[in-house]
Amino acid sequence: DFATPRAVLTGHDYEITCAAICAELGLVISGSKEGPCLIHSMNGDLLRTLEGPERFQGPESCLRPKLIQASREGHCVIYYENGLFCVFSVNGRLQATMETDDKIR
């Protein structure tokens, strides 16, 4: 037997740098090198785009996601390369932000 993909997820313009799967909610959350994070269903449907805070947007301050974690309660935590943490709801709403100078791995 050969494994076959369940779905092909599309929507990023650059390479994927991080991803998380929340099986309880049937979601896949992914972030790309130079773009926003996306929420897909397990079937491959693009559901939401997660945009960071407006003050961090623009070509000179592009948010580059490094780590993503999703919870079964419907929260998504994203750590960006510039030291910014953001918490989003699965509906795409930014709920909280925090900046840190620490190197997170």
C-alpha cells in the first residue's frame, strides 16, 4: 500500500516555514517565509488568513512566522521572527500580542 495525500493545501506564495494540525477542529494552520499564516480545513479548503498587527505590516517590517501552535479550544499562537507573539481565534481575529527580546526555539 502507498500513502496518498488527503488534500493539497494552496494559498502561499513562498515556502512554508511552520505548520500545525489541530485534528480536534479539523484545521491545518501554516505560515510562509514572506507572507501571512493561513487556516485550511483538513479537506484543503482555505478558510482564513491571519494577518499580524497593522503596526508590523509593510515591506520593511514583514512578519515572518517561525512557530505555530493550535489548541483544541480554538486558539492559535504564532511566534514571528522579530520577537512578536500573537494569539488568534480560529475565526481569524487577533486577540493578543506580546513582544520579547528572547530567542525562542
